[in-house]
Amino acid sequence: TAYLDRIDALNPQLNAFITVDRAKTLAEAAAADARRAAGNAGALTGVPIAHKDIFCQQGWKTSCGSKMLDNFIAPYSAHVVEQCQAAGLVTLGRANMDEFAMGSSNENSFYGAVKNPWDLHAIPGGSSGGSAAAVAARLAPVATATDTGGSIRQPASHCGVTGIKPTYGVVSRFGMVAYASSLDQGGVMAQTAEDCALMLNVIAGFDERDSTSLERAKEDYSRDLVQPLAGLRVGLPREYCAAGLAGDVGRIIDNAVAELKKLGAEVVEVSLPNTQLSIPAYYVIAPAEASANLSRFDGVRYGHRASEYKDLVDMYEKTRAEGFGSEVKRRIMVGTYVLSHGYYDAYYIKAQKIRRLIADDFKAAFASCDVILGPVAPTAAFNLGEKSGDPVQMYLSDIYTLSVNLAGLPAMSVPAGFSDNGRPVGLQIIGNYFGEARMLNVAHQFQ
Ligand code: GLN
């Protein structure tokens, strides 16, 4: 009730939630109480959670930030939501996001931009800006989120919370509205690495309904939290101190590295030479996959349908013209273009080759270190409206997050300091495949 009251008081300013339903939340809370009374409670039973509006949740509107799904009530729940329910977590509401998770500032939401709780003029980051703002403003202790090219880490960094994107395949994508399926991965945000570890224990695990879900033994992600860092080798990529990195962000990262050294870490310089190419490669591959995934929104099966049309093709056209926002349309056009005959080899295949080179860069780097450290974004949160008219400027701000998704690696953002204008800045910790527990250990010791 305290969280619901706080949401009522602050959400009108922050716009972190698209849907709040007090009656539903209270019913879930009562069920959690009953479970506790019956002696069936787990560690997180009764803990409130906000779900990013990309995870289908039975009986709840699941809009994915789009007019296209503004009337869509999910008939089933995503694997991640099912796991949370099984653990007894109580749904507080559905968090705002960029439309179909396309964006870095949350300004692409059909429901309006989310405000950064630290400074209402600043973007919260995107696409999981609602999740990050909700956790930062204490509207929820934890939130689910997804990361296709940085959408957990970058908003976590800009809002001063902790966020983890697991190794691709560790968290099932079943029931998660697809953006770019080979890059999309669910994860969580919370105040601390410890809370993230406990949540990852809930949402990770094999699910046969996602063909890329990995069949591995269950892990306890909190097992290494208290391990000392002596002997840890941290890699600093030369390319991450590039031109374009703001001075204040660079200083915060330097201080974080110094702090980890004091805790026993040893620093090694590594190189990720294809970092610059992650932007063009990602912004070919992600739109290509999106153009295929979003073809399902045709007005026939679910979601928005134009009210007047001449024939079937006219219905498709009007439905999609009305239902999608401009960034989504831009990506569908780019995606269909790079997949079309005559351009496929020049763009799509080339981008896939670069993707391999990027994964190989990480493989070489991890030969000499255990985790890689760097910034999450080149600057602290920029102002609302500052980049919304210039998509390329917006894409360039994803430079430090995209490579991780292209390689399928796990990564985190951990609060590390404040910019010259008082906005939070996160430290990025990149792990090797299945290195979540090690990353969480580093983050916990740092915190
Ligand atoms: N900013 C990136 C994009 O717009 C990443 C988004 C995401 O991770 N969902 O595609």
C-alpha cells in the first residue's frame, strides 16, 4: 500500500508507469500473505515488483509502449512473469518504455516520455526508462527490464540504480514482445547488486518455449557476493576512453577503477578494436530482425485496427500507419531495405561478419582478464528533447553498450558517481559468458 500510495503521488510527474491497478495488486498481495500464513513463503514472497510493459502478463494491458497494443490485454504470461509469480512477488504495475523497446531516452513511448527522478529536465534513459525511474524514485524496490542494445544498463546508469543484463539465453524470451530476437535479453534493476542476484535467481533458467533458452544447471547468483576481489583481473579497453567520452564520466570511471584496485584488483589494458563498428552493425541487424518481428502487427489478430479501409491491403497500411510511431517506422524501413535483394550482401551479411569480429575481440580480451570495465554511456543523462530530432546522434550514444549484445555477453551497470551537473553515472561491468556471479561479486564489493 505504501508503494501504491507513493506511485499515486509521484507518477503523475514521472510517468514511470503505463498501468497501475490497485485492486489487482492488492489481490496479489493478499495471496502472498496467505502463502506466508500457510508456511509456503519464499525469500521474495510479498516483495513488490514493476514489470516492463514488454512482458506479457495475463489479464494486464501489455502495450510495449505502442498505440498498436494500446488495447491488448495479454491472454498469457511471459516466462519471466510466471517465475516472479511463482516466487510470490506482487505486481505493482506496468512500467513505461520506448515503443517496442526502440530508443535510448524513453521519448519514443506512445504514453509520453518518462522523467528522470534526479532531474525532471533529464531523460531517464531507454528503452527501460520506466523501470529505472520507478526503482530510482522508490516507486518499486525491483523492476524487470530488457536489453537489446543497452536498455537495462543505460537507463540504470542514468537513474543511479543497479541493472543486470544476463548472458543471451539465460533468461527465457517467451512472452517478451520481440524486437531483435538474437539480441533481446530480459533482466532486472534494483538498488543493489545483491537484490539483482536474488532476482536473477528467480527469473533465470531453462524454458523449452524459447528455442534459444540454454539448458544449464540452476545457479545461485548470490553465491560469490562476499568473495574478496584479491587477484581479480580487470580489463580496461583502450577504445572505451575514446574521444566523445565526457570528462566527468571519464573521471568517475577512473575513480571506480582506483577503488577496485584498493580492493585487490589488478588492471590490465585490453583492446576491443571493432568497438566503433558496433553502431553500424547493430543498427543494421536490429532493424532487420525488427522488420520481420513487427510484421505480425497487421490489424488481423490483435492490437490496433484502422476503423475504415477499402480492402485487406488498405487495412494493413492504415493500421500500421496509425499504430506505429515514427522511430518504429524508420526501423522497419531500414530493416526491410537491408534485407532486400541487392542490398542483403552489402549490408546485412556484412553486419553479421562484423558481429563475429566483435565477439572475437571479447574472446581475445577475456584471455587476459576476468571482467571488463568501462562507461555505460559517453555522457550523463542529456536533457529531454536534446537529441529527439536527430536519430543518428541518439544511436551514437549507444557506443558502449551495443557490442555486449552483439557478442551475447552479460553486463551490468552499477552507480559510480555524479556528473558535473549532478546526474548519476554508472560503471559498466562486462562479464565473460555465464560470468554473472563474478560480475555481481565485483559490483557488490564495489558498492
Ligand atoms: N538504444 C538501442 C535501440 O534503440 C537499444 C534499445 C534496447 O536495448 N532495447 O535499439
